[in-house]
Amino acid sequence: MILPAERELRAVLARFAQTRIEHDVRPTGRTSRALDDVTYTLCVMTGARTAEQALLAADALLERYCADREGTMRANETLAA
């Protein structure tokens, strides 16, 4: 699986959250279609089949990005010393 860029993943997660809230507050055909669309996008980005699986996968990816960033920072500090 090709990993999504962190920025793109965060943008889709934000869109998912906003759309989910809009649909929960005032469900309409438009909000339902928008939620289906963003859920599909999130599933494709994470290689998941359901929204729940996609959210778990997205959390794991974000943790990985954070760990990678921390590892890079430590390596740079070691080189600077």
C-alpha cells in the first residue's frame, strides 16, 4: 500500500469529522452523500473496508509519522553534537 502524505491524511480526517458532525446534527441527502464520499476517500487512503477500520488505521499512521519525526530529530541532534 502506498502511504498517504501526513498532511493529506489529516485533511481527510478533518473533513470526515466535520461531515460526520453535520450529518449527525441535521441529516439530509446531501450530508449523507458527503459522508459516504469522505468515508470512501478515507478507506481508500488507509486500505480499510469500513470507517471504523479506516480511523484505526489513520491513528496508527499518524503515530508512525510522529515516531519517524522523533527519530529524525534525534538523529539530527546526534549529528550536531
